Amino acid sequence: QVQLKESGPGLVQPSQTLSLTCTVSGFSLTSYSVHWVRQHSGKSLEWMGRMWSDGDTSYNSAFTSRLSISRDTSKSQVFLKMNSLQTEDTGTYYCARRDFDFWGPGTMVTVSS
Amino acid sequence: DIQMTQSPSSLPASLGDRVTITCRASQDIGNYLRWFQQKPGKSPRLMIYGATNLAAGVPSRFSGSRSGSDYSLTINSLESEDMAIYYCLQHNEYHTFGAGTKLELK
């Protein structure tokens, strides 16, 4: 069955780089795109960017300068890297399949020294 | 950038009620509108796609509609399991979520 699962460090220091992995199963990254979505605690959802099935990427302009999304199709993994982290980047990070019909459980990231 | 104005932010309701949540798009998004339900500690769940189409496994008491730039999610005969936060999402141009509507028992 279709599954997505995020993994990451949990705690990141301010000004450092966040690296997250979305590991998928039940579908191919060359057939479906994958989104990254962020949610601050108690707040709304924020679309961050997308890895298209052809390997192209799209980003929310609010993150363009510090966000990078890549993938390893052999491992069925999509990666998020975001630099210059600040406390405002604390939240839960989700990956979701193309139509947002399947989501990972999310991974909590805290930016703190 | 396309803005999605969602209302109300909070919606107290009683079991059995019919409730409606609305999102207004700042630009034309056609029918590129989805609705999600999110319960505490859980990932969002797709409820409606294409503005009016019920996602797989979603009860028929949920429905979506469109009037111009206004998109609505209606729940008929509210049940306790429907208490959650609901979000709209436009995906015509990049993606923008609404601010959310917290549906709670009156």
C-alpha cells in the first residue's frame, strides 16, 4: 500500500541547515510527484515545494532562496534541505503524494540553541 | 500570489447540524480546489478534490460546491467524528492553503 514517512534530526540549532528525508513505498517517484508541507504548532499548513516525477522542482517563493528539494529514485526517497534556520521554522514537516491523497505522519522539527 | 480567505475561523455546532465552510480565492483558480480534514496529532486527510468531488472513503454527508470565486465545504447531519480543523487548498498556481476552520461542539 501507499506509504510516506518523514525522518529528520528533531532539533536543529539556529542558523544551521535542516535535512529531512521522505521515504515512500507503494508507488514510484518517477510516476508521482511529492510535496513538502510545513505546519507551525496550532497554525495552518504551508506548502513549501514539490519534486516532480520528471525530477524538476517547484518552490514556494517564501522559501526559494534557502530551500532545496532533491531525490534518490533508487531508494524511493525525497530530500528537503533548508538553510539559515530560525526559531520561526519550528514546526511539523510533512511529505505528501501528488494529489495530497496520501501523507506521511509528519516529523517535528524544533529550532533552538 | 493567490490568497485563500477562509471563513469562519471557528464554527461551534451541534450534532445533526448542517454546516458550511467557505474559501474565497483572490484570483481565478477554476476548480483546482481541495478540502482537508485534520484532527489533533494527525496528518491532513483529503476530503474533496476538484472543488466538488468526494475523495475515496469520505462519507456522503460531505459535499463541495463553487459559486464564482467562493468555494464551500458542507457537512450535512454533523457527527462527533467530524469535529476537526478543515483547510482548503488551491493548486491552480503553486499551492496555497486557507487559514483553517475549527469545527467544534457547541
